[in-house]
Amino acid sequence: MPDTAHEIVSARTLLHEAMQLQEAGNLAAAEPRYRMVVEQGYRTIEVLPILAGILGHRGATDEALGAWDMLLALDPDHAVALHEKGLIYSRTGRPNEAINALQASCKADPANPVAANNLAVMLSDAGRKGEALDQFRRALALQPGNIHIEHQIRRLSADLVPFWHIPMLNDVRRNDAFEAAIRAAIAQAGPNARVLDIGTGSGLLSMMAARAGARSVTACEVVPVIADMARQIIADNGYSDAITVHTAPSTELEIGEHLDERADILVSEILSSDLLTEHVIDTFEDAHARLLKEDAIVIPRAASAIGCLVESPVLADYVFVDQVSGFDLSRFGALASPKLPIHGTMTDWRRLSADVELVSIDLTRKAHASDLHLLEIDVLEDGIATGIVQWMHVDLADGVTFDNHPDGYTDGGWLQVLHNFPEPIVVHAGDVLNVAVGHDRVTLIVRPLEVVAAAAQAQVA
């Protein structure tokens, strides 16, 4: 702060000149005057943001950061300084520092919707989508009706929630099968049975259990936005007193903290189209070891991958490549995915074999080893085998099963899967195709070995 009246007048004059030059668009002349005002300590907290803005405008990033830091040394919670530092860090490729600065700015000025929105964008760009969604929601609360923010919330929610949730919820056959199994379990174990629902999603299966009479249902869901929605849906339907939803994977649940005691009934629908991808085996093994009673009822109690050998020029174009524009690109096929989701009733393919069981998993077992075995597939039709189309058969309870067989399943969330071969295989009716099938506990293994021709089969006979 200037010490004498003369120094004050001088600083005030410099500031006035600087502001006039800035207003006239002459930033080059305004900048040194603002610097002198700051050096003289006159109205520093008000002048530093102006100087920092001019420095940033001309691309003097380091000097601009220095000016903001000088301001923060005087006022550590200066929201504008923290916000502007965050924007500079973002522009210069320092995302973590940008997020930290924006978080501090939002803490200093929680009512600022611009800072909340910018923080949400940076979190989203950094892949921290759950946190980004929370910030976009906070920004929307500060700016109700903002279409841009509403769009970002919907986009991020869709990124966090796989598309198949909605068609799965609308799958009447699946829902009816699970509810029949749940009702049977409650009838057997009684209303005081403790129910554990792993991967509750919308909370549907938990509500089925409560509607069947269960008085204590513990559910868990690892995706926060889905868990929050499940709680709201459960409350909407009047089951909050019976159902508790934890935002956590089942592997983090503890007896005595999340459940009073081990559960009498496990219900879990975490099967994927190719059976195991959602870590079904790991999840059920952990539940058996820590969360379930020895005689607990398990729904589903078993699941199998069923398939048939197929020919399909349409699917072949998705998984094989050969001559392209006069060039041999066949090697690129080695980079193709070993599986391709398909919709059985909407994809053109032809059966070359009967249905065969590829893999079966008993979910009541306490432990599972990886598996690989030889499967002999009898070829019924001549053709060029693209691979094996696979679907599921799920055993839920006595007399209660469900499958997504491609001949009759059109209205659910599960797709079928093509396990494509490394290259097309020519087969003839009467041949036997030897295939190595099994699983590594997370994915199915389907690998063709050799074709035994019909003539060779006849000689052996």
C-alpha cells in the first residue's frame, strides 16, 4: 500500500490510465501500468485479476499463473483465481492439477454454476464419469432447465449404464421365471429368511422377494448411479423398509456390517450373453465362502452355454478378411475379436449341426476350476463354418428354467454370441468337427481343432 498521499495519487493515476487504455483495446499499453500499480501495492486484490487476464490473453501462461498465485497468497480461497488456474492447467495439458484447482474453486464458491460445469467437463474428460455426473447434477441444480447440462447428464448416465438394462427389464419371460424361483424359495425358507441380491440393478429382483414376503433383503450394486436409482425405485414402490441397497460390489460386503448374518437365499442376475464375462464364478464363490449359509438357496442354481455350428456370409464379413482391392489382407484376421454379439432372429445364418452343450456351470458349488475339454460336433449339412453361435440355458429352481434360444427369443436384453473360428472351415454332412471348449473362469473358450471327414469315420466303423 502506498505510504504517502503523493504515492496514492500516482498509483490512482496509473490505474485510471490503465483502465482507459484497456477500454480502448490497447492492452499492450495497459499491461505495464497495471504492473506498476501492483508493484506499488495499490488495490492489489482488485488489480491482479485484471493483469492475470491480460497476461493469459496474450499467451503468457506462466506469468498469468504467477499473477493468480500472487493473488492466492493474499486470498487463499479466491474462487476466481482458483477457477482461472484450473482453466489454464486444462489448456496446457495438466488435467489433474486442473481438476484440483476447480474442486478448490467450487468449494470456495459452491453457488457458481460455471465452475461446477467446468469441473464436470474436466472430470468427464479424465474418465472420472461418476464424479462428473455428480458435478453436472450440482450444476443443473444451480441452473435448472439448462439443456446443455441436461444433455451431458443423459449422455454420461448412458455411458455408465449399459444399454441392455432397459430391454432386460422388459423381458417378461425372464422376469416371470425369476419371480417363480424367488417365490418358491421364500415359500421354502419362510418370510424371515435373509435374502441377498447381488448386482441388483433397478432393484427388481429385490422387490420380487419383498413382494413374496421376505422381510429382510440386502442388495448391492457397484455402479453408483444405478444404486441411487434402485433406492428411488424401491421407495416409489413402498419397499424401503424391507430392502437395503449398498453401493458396493458383493466382495466388499461384510457380515455384521452390511448383513446381520449369512443369507438364506441368494438371487443374482449377473449372467452375460456369453455366460461368464461379469465374473459370475468369482462372485458366487465369494458369496458361498463369506455371505451365504451352508444350505442357502441359490438363484440361479446353474447355467449352461449351448450352441450350434453355423454358416453365415454376413457374419463372415465381420470376422474374416481376405482379398481387398487386389491386396491380400488375410493376416489382419488374426486381430479380430474371438466373439461377436448377434441377434439370432435378425441375423442371416444357417445351422450346420444340432444344438450341443458347450459349458455348464453349477452355481451351487463352492469352487470352480478352469475347464477345457474336447467336444465332437456332428456336421449335418455341407457348408463353410463361420463359427459357433452360442446362447444360454439358465436353471433357476425345480421346474423353472429360462433360455435365450435364437429360434424363439426376440424380446429380451440378452443377445446370442458368435464364437468365430480363426478362419472359415469347409465341412460336409457326416463329418465330425473336433472343438476345444471350456472356460478360464471369466470367458468361454471355443477353438476348432480338426475335421474328421465322413469317409474316415466310415473306415473306423
